Amino acid sequence: MDAGRARDGALDELIERLGIAPRDPELFGQAFVHSSYYNENPAGLAGHNERLEFYGDAVIGLAVSRLVFDRYPDEDEGFLTARRAALVNRDALAAMGLSLGLDRHLRLGRGEAEAGGATRPSVVAACFEALAGALSLTEGAARTEEVLVRLFEPRLEALADIAGPPKSAKSRLQEWTQRHHGSKPVYQLSETNGPPHEQEFLVAVVVDGTVVGAGSGSSRQRAEEHAARTALDELVPASTDS
């Protein structure tokens, strides 16, 4: 039995902490399978967690949007967007994942593991998103929202002491590029896919003529925010925008 499979039993503690009883343990476990592990060990696995990550991103966005919407009934869309961004950005999701101990359950390929992937913010955040996707698919939307609200509510309350709304990824990227390049980032619509009622927008962000990030979303604004986050991941060390 490989090390990744040997850790499966340790998921019981996480399951108990989340207060769930997975109806599809295999799909739940897939949330922890990084593509590097699947590429090295495809036998016996249904797949890696990237599709679940895609779905979970939307699941988290909806749950947190509702939480913020209910918490601030008198605030405008800009304030709500900034509050949501503070809760669902890469570093925030990674911190949530680490607090739940997701890094202890990740299945990583040898190279990724040796490079410290188990605690890399982008890897842990992706795992948390995949977990949310798996929960939604196995436990249903209502139960998943309950779990996510219970996890995010204390973090939202902690933001209440901040003066003014937290900055979006786009705002942080613009501040960084102006500080280091003396220019603003430019967002370019690369592609639009899907029918009119269910479109996906693909956006690239360019700094000084170089593409530094790309993102997708159900609106151009969301795609630009996603692109800004990926750019920050590449340009700025984790947890700092300096």
C-alpha cells in the first residue's frame, strides 16, 4: 500500500470535524488527489482534483456571497465584493485549508511533495476548493452551505474590525504594478465560451506588454479578479503585496 492510500484512515478526523458522513467516500477522497500524484499513480483512481476544484470555486463563491449578503444588508455591491474577495482569495483559502489540516491528507507526486507542495498556498487552496466541490456533489447544496458558513463565519466576523472594505486582487495588483513598474495592468478578453445564459469568460492580464496571469469566470469582472489573483501568485511572494 502506498503512502497516499495509507493516510486514508486519517480522514475520519476531518470528516468528524466537518460534521458530515460522505455518501460517496471515493469522490470525497478524490478532492485530495493532486494531478502530480495521479500522473504517477493512475491505477485505481478515478481522477485528480482539478475538475472538483473548478466546481468548488463556484460553490464557495455562492456560499460566501450569501453569507456576506446577509451579514451586511445596507452595504453596496463594491463593499460586498471586497469582503467576499478577502475570504476567498488564494491565501485565505490556503489558511482555511491548513487550519483544517488538509495538507496532511494531500496525495502529491514525488517531485511536488519534495518541493513542499503540501503547504504551498496554491495547492492547499485548490484542495479546499475541490473539497467544497466534492461536498456539494455528495451532500447536496444546502448541507454544503451549512458547512461552509460555519467555517467562514468566524473569519468574516474577524474582518469586521478592519477600517473600510478589504482590497480586491485587482486593486492589490494595480498598487503593486504601479509601485514596481510605474504602470497599471491591462486586462484583455481572450475568449468567451458557452451559450449566452451560461458563458465563461477567459481573461489575460498584461503588465508592460507581458502576460503575467490569466483567469476565467462567469462574468468578465470575475475573470479579471481571477486573473489578478494568478498574477499576484506569480509576481508577489505569498502573504505579501510589497
